[in-house]
Amino acid sequence: MISKYAYGDPFHTEAAAEEMEVREGMPEFGEMEIKEGFTFSYRMAAEDIVYGLGEANRGLNKRNYCYISNCTDEPNHTEEKRSLYAAHNFIIISGRENFGLFFDYPSKLVFDIGYSEEELLKVSGDYADLYLYVITGENAYDIVRQFRKMIGRSYIPPKFAFGFGQSRWGYKTKEDYRSVAKGYRKNHIPMDMIYMDIDYMQDFKDFTLHEENLKDFPEFVREMKEQGIRLIPIIDAGVKVEQGYSVYDEGVENGYFCKREDGSDFIAAVWPGDTHFPDVLNAEARKWFGDHYRILIDQGIEGFWNDMNEPAIFYSREGMEELKAMIRKLAEEDPDTLPIGELQRQVLEIANHPEDYRRFYHNIDGKMVRHDRVHNLYGYNMTRAAAEAFTRIDPDKRFLMFSRSSYIGMHRYGGIWTGDNKSWWSHILLNLKMMPSLNMCGFLYTGADLGGFGDDATRDLVLRWMALGVFTPLMRNHSAEGTRRQEAYQFGDTEDFRGIVETRYRLLPYLYSEYMKAALNDDMYFRPLSFVYPDDTFARGVEDQMMVGDEIMIAPVYTQNAKGRYVYLPEEMLFVKFRKDGEYSEEYLPKGHHYVEIAIDEVPLFIRKGRCIPLVKAAQCMEELDTEHMEIIGFENARYTLYEDDGIHKDYDDPANYRVLIWE
Ligand code: GLC
């Protein structure tokens, strides 16, 4: 059951897919205190687990830390960080009592989950305007499913988006892209997409192409497509300030950019230098911005990634003036020494400064709304702008779209990637733990930068991380300019990489089918063990193994130099290891604890008792995958319901898309 409460004058975020009746009074659990702001508090029992928060730091169980929903361009995902790029304000308390809470509140929100006081859950915001949804159910999984139904069907990408993609910040010329294509095709490592980072644009201007490097772009798109490769360009939130650039000129003329209090267009420096932010919270401006994606679609592009849409601000004009004034003052006060520590702090803090988010406004239905009041909705609405345009451009076609920043509600319009991680072993584990939390909040098409974005990757790290990436719907290797190259062909012998990516393609019919079933039934693709085995007390505490779809469990290796790992089986399972020679080994393991050996070039998975999964032969790209000839592995006499469609159009609900496979 779901109850919706309203306090003050809440903003309509459109996070929920349908309107529902609003109840008066206080929620049935905890206490709500309304003053200038609000504080919700609840005393947790010792055994309670708190799930949720989607893209957030640390573990699956969110207890004993404090998280802040405040979409932030945070390139250092270190343990002490409280905010990342998203605001997914849904939590589930599971134990003595079972209930879920969704705080539909678009400004900064603090989740103190037993941090200040061990047993106290305290959620607080500075303003007392919000909708609070309280969801009761049998257990955490049941609550998630009710919530997911309420917020509406998750985004469904085209099938090619389940292929493997290569990305790197720094590809500039056609030759750069061609050499990536060649690196993969020559070594027979499957690949479906090459991502285009900011250098494809002319001076980092959205919806332009580099005039020298990417002449005759439609022809180049075709050349790549002939090799089974799609190009996926990035779109940034900030529009470069430059007279004569049509996006800038039109935006200024029509008042489509976010404004300062005095009505002038707000200026934030990002990659292109000075930029304006399109007012994507304004319906007319959103439509205008979205329609620009057509410029690239008309040249053959079928997918995009939206970036810097927290929105990220390197500095504002105002912030820069304040910083300069401060440095001048310090120099005048004591001309002989400068307080270096203080200076460093001030310089670093100029980026994404809270004060800057109070310096600009949105025009929402004729009302000027200060940005910080609706901050967490920006990335959501930028992505919505694109998705709504796709529907206008080609209503029956699926486009690939994922975003860096997000809020619940955006899950209907696109997926997300988890931003600028690092080539660290701990970030493989962070990636794994985040996936089910994201699914709880509606985000199914997700993945991390495999191999790590920042810092130098090592061969073993990329291999182990890609072996996890085999199971994430978005499987993309991406890295930052200046770091060691980490494409699958950069580490000498490519056989190990080929084996891992081929395993992805061998499993694709299963992975796609499970994704589609999860999306169509408002269900999860990644589930914690505790959701599937609620009565197993040991399974309740497992955070480094996950269920993928209904039939399998994964237990990736995330420690350097490990030859294998410990794994807990809540029931008998078939342990399968895929090898690079295309063969696989099988071993039945009883319920309980095991140490399993997993070599650097193997992809392990566990098939649940009484279940089976389909396998196909690997191919160089999705279009070449032969799904007519399937092999089935698993337990004898098991059945599997396979979902299959053309992966291009939107006729998802056709019963002909399902067929039953039987292992005999
Ligand atoms: C941001 C993105 C990253 C991208 C870079 C350059 O840091 O998160 O993925 O490579 O900008 O566009």
C-alpha cells in the first residue's frame, strides 16, 4: 500500500508516473517535524537493514553513514564523499517493520542513517515543501516493486546498446576512431559502439562537429556502421557563449537560458569557457533544446550521453571576482607571505560552489524559481528534453540515451552511467554494490566506466572489471585524457580480453531477455541475495554477490592478485566458468560456503537450482549474433522463458516476443 502526504507547497517533479490522492496528517511510521525546514525521524531496530538511495557511495546496506542528495560533479569517489551525481531519495527500512519512504523533494536533502546516533534515521531538508510517499509491504522486495510500479516503466534502450562500447576522452580525428575500430576488429574482440567525447565538437559547442577533423560526417557514420559500429556522441549541459553560434543566438533571443535575478543570462564556465544553461525546467525551452538532437540524428546518429548536467560549474563570473578580491586582500594584508593552505582551499572550492546555485533562476510556468530549490531536477530534465524529442522525431524507434546526473522520474527517459570513478580495485566493488540500489530506484540501464576513468589502469584490473561488466546492461570501457590507454587491445596479448567480451555476447539473449522482463514488469534486473532468499539469514548480509535476472548469481573477483574468492550459495547451484577458448566448465556445488578458483581470463557465474539459461555463439557485433541456434546450460528438465524482439521498435507487449526453452 502507498500513502502520499503533502507538506507546504511541494514542487511537481513528475517523479511518479501517475497522480494519486494526497493524505492529510502525519506518516504512519516515524515522526515528521515541520518548522522552517522538515525533519523526519525514526528509531531503527538493531537488525534493520536500510536499502535504497540508488547512486550513492558505500554499501548496499546504507546504515551508519550520512548521505546528501545534492547532484554534484564529484570526480573523486572516495569513501568520505556524501554526494555523487544523482538524487535518488528512496529508502527501504527492512527488519522489525518493513516500509519504504520516497521524499519527493528537489532540493538538497540529508539522509543521516545512524551516523549521528546509531539507531536514529533522520532525513532533513531546509524547506518544508515536499511530498512524502510511504510504502508498506511484506518485505523489502515487495516494497520496491510497488514503488517501481508507481514511478512508471523504466527506459528501454535499443538492442545494440547491450553490446560492448569503447570510449576515451581524447579521441579527436577520424583516424583516432578508425584505429579503435581496427584495434577491435583486427583482434576479433566484439564491439558495437565507439563513444565520442567532447573533442568531436567545434570548440566544445553542443550540436556542432569539428570542422577540420570530422568533415563529411554522415559519410563517416556510414563507414563505421558498415563495420557494425555506432558512434555515440556526448552532449554537455552548458551552451557556449558565442555570437553567431545559432544555439546561443536562439537561446538568448527567446529567453531560453537560466537567468540571474536581474534578468540577465547567467554565465558559468565549463569546457567551452563561458556558457549559459538551457532552462530545461521550462517546457518551451526544453522542447527547443531537445529538438537540437535532430541535427546529429539526421546525420545517422542513434544514441547520446548527456554530461555535466548537475549542472557542473567550474566557476561563475561572480565567483571568480570574489576569488580575485580575496587574493588581492590577502596580498595587501601581508605582502611577504601568502597563506597557501587557505588559498588552495578557496581555489578548489570555486568549482560547483553552493553560492553559484543560488545565483540563477528557472522560469517555470511564468514563475521565477531559484535554482537551488530545484537543483536535483536539472539532469533529469535535460535528458527528458532529449527523450521527448526522440519521440517527436521517430515515435516508434528506440534511441540510446544515458545521463550523468539524475533524479527519480528520469529513469523513464534514459539510463545513467556512474561518472568519474578511478582505476582502483575498490571501485569494482563500489560498482557492484551500486547496481541493485539503482534498480530499486528505477534505473535499469546502468554501468560504470570499466577499467576506471581516472588514474592509470593495469591489465589485471581491466580484465577483472570487464568480467563484472559482462553483466551490466551498459558495458563500456571509458577513461580520462592523460591516463594510461586501456582499450582491450592495449595490453599486449588480446586473447584474454576477447574471451571476456565474447562471453558477454554469448550471454546476450539471456541478459537482454532478463532486462526486458525486468523493465516490462517494473522489476529488478540486479537483486541482492536477501531479496531472493529472504529467510536465509546469512544471505541478508552478503553484499559482494548479486542475482542477475531470475536464473543466475554472480560473484566477481575484485581483489588484485587473487586466484579466486569465497562465495556463499543460498541453495545448490551450477558453477560455470567461461574460458577464452569458447569452452566452459561446469560443477554442481551444494548450498553453503565455498572457495572457488577463478583465473584472470575466466568469467564465472552460478545457475540456480532447477534453472537453465540460453547461450549463443559469439559474434563481432549484435547484428551478427545468431539467435536461431541456441544452446542451453543448467539443470536438466529446466525451462526458460526467453523474451526476444527486434530491439529497434517499441512493440514490447506483443505476446509473440516470448518463447519457452526447455533443457533436455
Ligand atoms: C566528465 C565526464 C567524463 C568525460 C569528461 C570530458 O568528466 O564525466 O566521462 O570524459 O567530462 O567530457
